[in-house]
Amino acid sequence: MKFGTKAIHGGLEPDSATGAIMTPIYQTSTYVQEGIGVHKGYAYSRSANPTRSALESNIAAIENGQYGACFASGIAAIDCVIKMLNPGDEVISTDDLYGGTYRIFKTIFEKYGIVFHFVDMLDIQNVKNAINENTKLIWVETPTNPMMNIIDIEAVAKLAKETGVLLAVDNTFATPYLQNPLDQGADIVMHSATKYLGGHSDVVMGALVCNDEGIAKEMYRIQNSSGAVTAPMDSFLVLRGIKTLHVRMQRHCENGEKIARWLKTHPKVDKVYWPGFEDHPNHAVAKRQMRGYGGMISFSLKGNSLEDAKKLAVGTNVFALAESLGGVESLIGHPATMTHGSIPKAEREKTGIVDSLIRLSVGIEDPEDLIADLEVALR
Ligand SMILES: *Cc1c(COP(=O)(O)O)cnc(C)c1O
């Protein structure tokens, strides 16, 4: 089955009770048992709920995985992965990382004795150097936020296999439409379904997908034991969102390319970061591991003025000034004061997050209107 068909039908059956083509919202906490312990596979909705189960099979299908699990947020999905580890275990993570991921690693799990190393994975040697006998997990995010660096998943997976370390990939930015980390050798793929999978800025949710039965057992055990599960209504909304993922992503990619190329020729724009450019430092890797380049773009301004960047961020009409990404509507953000405001200036500038850096989540509106909006704001 190809991707669009899987997005609509993958892992889904008409409702067994009624034949309803759309998975019903099973808004129930418990299920009547015919005898003690005799039930239809559902006993209590923290452990399993039919709407959530349908979504979990659908997300597993689009990521080419066997097992899916959904969580109350992307962060709750990350929480589940780290809870598979024990005190003393070490994790190697990309250094250009979603801020909330960094925060849960450093401020929640470090005090339980898990050790985190943040390395620049553009050079695979840095990963090699950080591996020791305690290393249990490599955490990769690609493309990275907001610099749109591309990490070579296959190369990291090869190293992980050789050393017996698990590899988890945060696939939020690319989505399974553009890349499937399990096919490239990852053990676990993670999503903030809040973003492109949901796609309509109306749900907060996370997901994990894997192929290994042992990992799946742990994943479901922790999902049930820690209890950060998704509600039936939210599961329905994300199921509905995924049915148009391929159509939305196609448009996000087209609009992203138009805007990235237009920005590159604009006299007030300095650098444009988008992995589809032939001169992007990892374009070759992006071309190999992704099927398109998405709608996330960052750019800096000539003169690198903080004031100019702030004026631009509040000066658009169609692009809304907001956190988050991946919805149908276009968003504009200023990483230095918004998503990455807690990182010291010297630290963030090292990774390219300068004062004038602007991040766009390009939506699926008409590209002419998006470009006209940016043109006026830049002026
Ligand atoms: C938003 C995001 C997360 C966290 O997901 P929530 O749903 O906000 O908890 C993790 N990783 C990336 C790349 C994200 O963009």
C-alpha cells in the first residue's frame, strides 16, 4: 500500500458494532464484563480504548511499524522512552534539540541518575567518541529546530547496531510522509502529534512506534503504568487529521520551497535555512533520507538587528506570531526570545540562533498571499 492509502485506511476497520466508517469516539472509562475477566479486549480506558487503539494502529501503519502507542503529549512519549532506562544508563542526544526535550532530559531524568551527553551529530565521530559501556540510547532529532540541520539516520543506526545501543528518532518535523526512521534502522520513532499529524492546531498529543516485540512490551507497560494516555476525543481528531496528512504535506512542501527560494533573493534577508537548497550543508543526506523538504524555514536578516526581527515577527497579517508548528495556518516565531529564550546568548549564537533569526512554519494557504504578507512585513 502506498502512503496516501495507508494514511486513510492503514490499521483501520469499520466499527465492529455498527459498521460506522469513521472510528467512533468511545467516550467511556470502563467496559462491562461478561464474567470475571471475560471481556472483548477492553477492561479500563487507561489500559486501552477502541478509539485510541485505532489511532495507534494507524500511526504504526504510516511509520511502517508493528506497534504504536499514543500519549497525552509529545513530551509524555519522550518520558516513556527514557523510563525504559535505569539509573546509571547514559544517553547521547543531538545538541540542536527541541527545548522541551532538553528540559525533561536535564531537569527531570538527570536527578534519577540517567546521564545525558549532547553532541553535534553532523560529525558521526562525535557520537562514536561519546559511546561507552553505559550507553543505552541515542536520541536523534532531524531536521533540527530551528537550524534545519540534517542528521544521517542510517549512519547513526549503523553505529547503534554495532554497539548494541537503542536508537530513537524524533520525526515530528519531517513526518512519515517525508521520512521513515524505522526503515533507516531506528528502533523507536517518536512524534509530537500536536504538529503535522494532528495538523489543525487543536490537539496536544504524542506517539511512539516500534517493530521489536520486547520494546513494545515495555512501551505499553510504561504507557499503562505512568498513565499519560490520550483521550478518545483527541484520538478521533488526530485520526481525522492523518487522513489528509499526505495532501497537506504535499502543499506544505510546495509552499515551503516557493517561500524559501523567494526569501533567498530578498535584499533584506541574510541566510535562509531550508534543507532543499543545493548548497545546504547536508543537502545530500536530506535528498537520500527524505522524500521532500517540508515547510519549516529559518532565516536571518542583514545587519542582524534584534529590533528589525521583532518588528518583522509582529508585522505579518497572514503569518500568526505563535509557538508550535505543523498546522494548516502559517506561523512566524523568533527563536532567540521565544522557543530558545532560556539558552544563553553566546550558547545559542554558536548553533546559529542569532538575534535576527526568524522561524516560519509555512501553512497551506495560497503561496502568493504568504509571500505578499512577508514582503510587506520585511519592508
Ligand atoms: C513540539 C515538539 C515536541 C514536544 O511535543 P508536545 O506535543 O508539545 O509535548 C517534541 N519534539 C519536537 C521536535 C517538537 O516540535
